[in-house]
Amino acid sequence: MKTLLRSATATLLALGALGATVAAHAEVRARVNIGMVFDNRYHHDHYYPAPGYVAPVVPYGAVIVGSGPSRYWFHGGVWYQPYGPRYRVVLPPVGVVIPLLPPAYVTVTFGGVPYYYANGVYYRAVPEGYMVATPPPDAAPAPAQVLVQQAPPPPAPKAEPVIYPRNGQSAEQLETDRRECNRWATTQPSAQADASVFNRAVEACMDGRGYTLK
């Protein structure tokens, strides 16, 4: 009987060890397949979804940049473009201008010129805001991307407002007013750190210029 009990106990222990091993491997696979990366260039030390990661929605408060097929959604240093009914993380093309920098960025200087770095992208200050720039020749090499744990699912996005020109403004005038309102919104307190503050400022500015946003 004692021999039988020892045999049964050994079998249960072996099965438990096997289960733990399988669970550990499953956890590793889950962590590898999610697509978050750690960016430590210039001690930036932030996590981002990797380029190519597909999200069901864009985060609430994302800023819309560009129009038509060149339209992007920008939030927290991450760029998104439509990918079927979802949104794929992409790298922005050089020359695209955003009205405000992401909350987390690193200021670096090359040849006496300041650059702002976040999530693999360099920005330069321009009159309209901050332009995606070509990496400087002396830029630090990109760190190896290490896939880590999953980010929490993003909240449902706020629908893009429909802009109605109450005074019959032309499409060209609308774009001009929107650019100027974007520029003005960046001067408002906390707008650089909170996209929702920036968006509310843009809406207030557009309303004051004769547009209804719904």
C-alpha cells in the first residue's frame, strides 16, 4: 500500500510540474504575440505598441492629422492609420506636422539644432507646430525591440466631429481656420499634455469662427 501511495504521489507531482511548465510557456507565447515594445533610446524608457500592431479603435482624444488617404490619428506618441474596420500602428512620413508634442518626449541637440524624440520619431519645431523630421546623421541607433506584455484595450474613441460652416465658408477657408485653431489651441494651459484639452480648445475656436461641430 505504501509503495502504491508513493507512486501515486510521484505521479501527481510530475503532472503538477508539467502543468506549471506548460503554463509558463503559454505565458511566454502570450507576451511575445501582443506587440508592445520598450523604447530606451536617449533614456526615453517608454512602452509603445509596435509598428504593425492592429487596434480595434484609436484611443480617446486622438488628434486627426491630414486628410483623405494621408489621414493619421496621433495619440501619446503613437501614429495610427485605418486598416479595414480597425487601426494599424505605423511610422509617420517625414514632413507631417502635428500641433503638439506627445506628453513624453526627449529633447536632443544635433549640430546646435534641437530635436524632439519619442517612439522612434524625431520632430522639429515649425510655425505650424512640430514636423516629423529625418533622423539626424548622428542619431543614436534604434534599440532592439523587445516584445513585452499587452497594453490594456483602448477606450472607445470619440467620433470625429462633423464641421458645418454656418456662414457659407469655403472648403479652403475651413482648412485655414482649422489650422489656425490648431495652432491657437496649443497655447492653452495643459493642451500640450492633455489631448482632450487641446480638442476642446479647437472646438471652441472653430465655433467662434462660425462653424458648428457635432
